[in-house]
Amino acid sequence: MFPIDLANFDRLPNAAHVNVTTVAGLYGCTEATIWLRLRKNQIPQPRRFGAHTRWNVGELREALMKGADSTFATGKTRQKK
């Protein structure tokens, strides 16, 4: 199932928050990989709202752009194993 927040990500305000399923879709990986990257400080820290963990859209956009900028600057892409 395609998360509605992922489908509408470009229209979300920077102050919005999204769940781990949406973050995984943005990074093109599994939810388990998101938690691993979080432990390695490779993605922005989420916020807790009661029992819910959510990521700030503005922080995700910034992190994704930094990642895209470094890939563009080096001309390197990650190779699949």
C-alpha cells in the first residue's frame, strides 16, 4: 500500500510530520533500515507524540537534499550488491 503522506509529500508543509512508513518510502528502503539509519545518525531524529514516532517534513527535505547534493557533487551513486 502506498502511504498517502508519501503520495502528497511535496504538498506537505515543512511543519508537518510523517511516520516511519513514509520515511522508508522516501529513502527507498524498509522500515527496519530506517531504524538502523536512525541509530547510526544517518537520518534526522524523529519526535514522539504520545505513542507515535514522527519525522518533521522540513528536516527530511533538508537531509534528502544534502544527500542528493553530495551524490551530484561526486558523481557517484550507490551500487547495489
